[in-house]
Amino acid sequence: MFKIGDFSKLCRVSVRMLRHYDEMGLLKPEYVDNFTGYRYYSAHQLSRLNRILALRDLGLSLDQIAQILKEGLTSDQVRGMLKLKRTELRQQILDGQQRLGRIETWLEREVLLMSNYNVVVKKVEPILVAETRGVAPDMDQIPPTLDKLFDRVAHYLVEQGYAQPPLTSADNFLPAIAIYYDMEMNHQNIQIGACLPLNRPLPSGEQVEVKELPAVETVASVIHNGSFNGLGEAYKALMEWIEANQYQICGPNRELNIAYERNGDPSKYVTEIQFPVMKS
């Protein structure tokens, strides 16, 4: 019989971990002295410990290992568990390779610390909105066109009893979302959607549609702080990033007004630009 300290040295597993295995029922001591509380282990327990360590090395959690050892799972069940782990590890490798690619791109460009725009790849959840659409004659007319469209939606929400007057401005329903449906990036007759988020369903109207914007599995996103006049630089940085990281745009882009007040201080505006993307 070995005291826990001697057994720890023999199997090269810390005393703390042996105690943890004991608490989880994975490896109980062969004998516990009722007077001193000392734990004693026998040599034949090394094979069980080695099995625990081997399964741990495969990436299984202690709960999964306990399930295998205690419940006597069939070989097919164990194989199924390991196949799931293999899928998980392959995804981790893929994610790591993609992250490595982004690091290489930044190192090549040497602008990570100097850039005002750091691109994030993320998933966007579905969101219930009230939307109206319109057409901006040209790029200069996008801001006034959006103001009219957002106010149309805001007035509709008041009409439906969703909001009370004088809350008729889109500023009260942030984040307001502008959607650019013209994926060809035309500079004239630009198709735009103006959406305000809802927390409960409403009926659609003649000019306002209540719908759920679908989830987007992968968007490239960047945050712009300041006046809308500087959005061009944010778009430029985002488009360069998309190209450099071998993505391609696969849907209409969105602008979210995170912080905005019409006729307010433009330096306090915060806008998020999102492009749905997929690997080229």
C-alpha cells in the first residue's frame, strides 16, 4: 500500500488531482485510515489511473470519463463519444487556422496598432423589426432619405400604440438599422431599408412591414466613431480586410446606429457596419 504522497510520485499525478479524482468517484483510495484520514492506494489501481490519464489525453472531460468508467458503456458508445470529440477538435483546428491567417494578414500590413478600424467576425442573431424601404437618388441623398424612412417607421409605431407621442423620432428606437439592398454598390438609385427593432410583434402596414431579419452565420463587422462623413474610411478598411482575408460578400450590408441623435454632436455617433461574408 502506498500513502497518497508516495502514490503521487509513483504515477506522477499531483496529490491535489488524486484527491479530486477521489471526490468525483473516479479513483477511490484502497483504504482510508479512520483515525488519521490518510489515503492509501495499491499498485493494482495504477491500471485504472492510467486509463483515466489516457482518456484525459484524448480530450475527454472528467464527467465523460466518469460516465465511461462507472456506467460500463459499450465500445460503440465510447466510439461515438470519441467521434464527437474528433469533430470538435477538427473545428478548433479550422478556427485556429483561420485566426492564424488573420494574424498573418495583419503582420503583412503592419497596421493593427495604427488602424482606427479593427474588424471582427461574428454571428448575428435574428431580430424582429419594423421596416420601410425607399430609394436614394444618389450617395449625397442617403442621409435625408434615411431620415424620412426612419421617421415613417417611428410614426407608424406611434399609430400602433407601440410608442407614445412625442416619441416619433427614430432616435428613440436604437439601434436603428439601415440595410443596403443594392449589392452592386451603385452610386445612383440606391435601394435602402430602414428598420427599427421591436420587442413584440405588430401588424404590418401599407408602407411598413413587420418581419424578422434572419440570422447571419458570419458577418465582418467594424465600429466607426464619429460623424457619418467619415464612414467612407470605415468602409474602405472593411472592404480591404474582406479581400485580404479571402472572404466574399454574400448579402446586403447593414449599418447600425448604436449611438445617434439627430442634430446632435456628430463626434458622439457610434455606427457599426456589417457585411455578410463567406470564404472565397
